[in-house]
Amino acid sequence: MMRHWTATDSSFEVRAMPFYWRLSDSVEGFPDIPTRLPMRVSVSGEFDYVVSRPTADEWAVLEHAYAQDANIGFLNPESGQLGTYGASVNSFIEDVARSFQPSRIFEIGCGAGATIDHLRRTGGWKVVGIDPSAYSKAWSERLGFELINDFFGPGVLDEDADFIYCNDVFEHVPEVTRFAGHVCDALRPGGVFAVATTSSTRSIELGDLSMLEHQHVNMFSDNGIREILTSAGFHEIDVGRGSHGNTFHVVARKAPAGAATKPGGGGPTSAGFVERAVARAEAFERFYASHPSCAYYVPLRCIPYLALVGDHGQSDVFDSNRAWRGKYIDGYGRPIRHVDELTGTDLPPFFIGSLTFFDEIQAMLVSMGVPREHTFAITTLA
């Protein structure tokens, strides 16, 4: 079998991985955006997390994609996520707002404005979005919220803020410590920064490659996110968990002038990640070769593994989100299927790519007649 990935002592690279950017009705990609790109990751030399290393040309593709009028955020009425993941995030941000009672709120990377709309309806808060995309501009006009249609950075806000939050942003920004520092600079002393972001602690510990996405340039451990925020000037950092999916819900306060900050957290999680990733990749190669009829559940988590073996559309991929049924992920040649399409008794074996929802998905497949021994997990790759 031709190997579609490479590794060195310090990095792991998938040579060509679908550049998931949107869900669409056909295999045609977005204009001027490649459907596949290399994906390489390494352990941060300064903090305890895993970071991707796009080239200048690859980062230009990401920036171009962020500026497009495309489905770049899950949290919108068509996503099928508002009642699950969206409800968890909205509840978190609302709880923080009620605790600190800010006079004005800013959301960095507001996308379709789902959380802005929630905060306005439930608490009457004044919320301003910050997002560079045409997509967000269109939603701000549709919902009537104030938008700064630009990337966040120094000078974007013309006042000291007392509450800034972001959801599904922290994992996307390069030089995340610098970004966190800019947020800290924009807050008044004692101001609050709330972050909802992907938790990658368990994947880092396992060498699990399901966490790889081109848009996610940062993959955080518990310890790493504390180290990053402390370095940026925050203290009183609380790292909690979302009620849906594998997410961090983080609340941090800007340290008052002269206050000492101290890192919190345990020992490093990321050391040895590349070696563990190599072992996981080799194990999946063996699995794929020995299970040619396997189907794959949770496309976004399975596609990195399929890319390891050069499968860009040979295998069926399934998801439980009905809004995704029949849709295509950029760079993958088959549409997403739903399990209600499965009929008869000759059901395929399934590789379940989600660590978080494995037990739930396995129970559903078994209830439909898939033998338990025909359901496979990331953790059982050998």
C-alpha cells in the first residue's frame, strides 16, 4: 500500500486531506479554494498543545476561505446544531453574562450571530459581533445586529471592553497566544474573556488523528489552554466542559495591574504525541486493509483517517444529523448518508470516528442489527 502520510521526530503530515469548508449539494468545490490540502501538525515548543503548520500559501487559502459567503459556521438555523451544541454554548455564555452583568458584550467570530440573537432575546444585552466574512455580514443584516466586519486585532475596538467571548474561534487563529494577548489588551482590568473551544486532551493523549481539520490550527489540552491564557495576562482561569460534545468552556479574567499570575494545571500532555500518532496511523492502515467493506460514522472525524490511506470517496460515510444527509464535504467524493437508509440484514461493519459519542452511536447501530463485534473504535485500533 502506498503511504499517504509522513512523519519526522517533530511533526506528522497527511499529504492530501479533504479541505472541509462547507456542506454542499455537489462534489464541486468553492471557486478558487482547493478541495484538498496537506495537513501537518507538531507539538508547540512553548506550551502544552498541538499546532498545525500551514505554509504561507496554505494559510492564504484559509484566509481566502474565511472571507467567503459560504456555510462557515454550524450555528445557524439550517445547521441542525442549534438545539444541541448551540444550546450548550448559548447557555454557557448567558450564564457568564448573568454572573458578571457587563454593560456591553463583544463576540469575536460571530458567524451567523446565533449566540448574539440568543443573548439579545434572553437578557436584552447589547452585543456587537466581530467577523470578517461576507457570510457574517449577510446574517447581521438579516438579524439586525451590529457587526465590525473585520478580523479582530489591535485597534479594532475603540473602547475598553468588560466582556469578550468567542465560540469555535480559539482553535482557528494562528499565534493564539498573541491573539489572547490582544483580547487581554482590549479588556479593562478585571474584564472577562469567555471561550468555547474544542477539547483535544484525550486525542493528544492517544495520538488520535480524528481531531485534524485544516481550520483547526490549534488542538488544546487542559494544561495548554491554561498556560496560553496565563501567558497572555489572564488569571482566575476556570476550564470547564460543555454539556454537548467534547468542548472546553473557559472563563478567564484580566489580571489587575500589578497582580501576579501563575500557571495552573498538571504535567504536559503533548509530549510524545508524534510517536503515538505514527502508531495510530499504522494501526489504521492495517484495519483498513482488513475491512474493505467497512462504513464510517461521523464524517469529520473519520475523514482524517481515510486520508491516511488515500481514500477520498471510496467508502460510505454516515452521520446522525439529518440536515447533512445527501450533502458533500469538500474534497470527499461521496455524499453523507443517514442510518435510516440502511435496510435488510446484510449491514456493513462500522468504524466510529468519534471518541465522545462512540457509546451512543454503537448502541444505535447494535439496535439496528449491526453485530457489536462489527463496530470498531479509535481506541481499539491495533
